[in-house]
Amino acid sequence: MAQSKRKRIRSGAQPICQACGCADKFDFNVPDELWKKVVPNKLRNQAICLECFDEFAFKKGIDYSDSIETLYFAGNQATFQFQTVTAHAA
């Protein structure tokens, strides 16, 4: 995951979320089975931003808080790695 993020930053290209059309500055991974449960069929093979993924999961009542171990943010000048410390279910 970190390797693909480094390539993306060097090239300056940010993937575009196919659900909302915004640049996706967060790089995250979830298990394939969870992705299939959360993301609508027509978008499953597309880039989806974390905000849209979160909204899809919320609408379906799916708690994914323990499924993302590491999250990367790619800014214009720096990249940050976040890790889950605690998860709160709504």
C-alpha cells in the first residue's frame, strides 16, 4: 500500500472518486468481502474515496472501524500515515 502511494505522489496524480467526483487524497485498504458488502455493484471496480465509502457503510449499517489498520493521506507537500487507536461504533 505504501509503495503505490509513493508512486502516486511522485507523479502528482490523485485518483478521482467515481461516486462523488472529488480527488481522493486518502489511501486505505479494506478486505475484499467488506468492499463487496459496502460499495454498490456499479462502483466496485472503481476508485472510491474514504468519505463515500464511509457514507455507503453508514447507509447499510456496516461497522468497518476495525477493518482499516493504516490510512495514508497524500497532501501536496507531505504524506501522513494514520493508525487506528480506538474505534467507536455509532
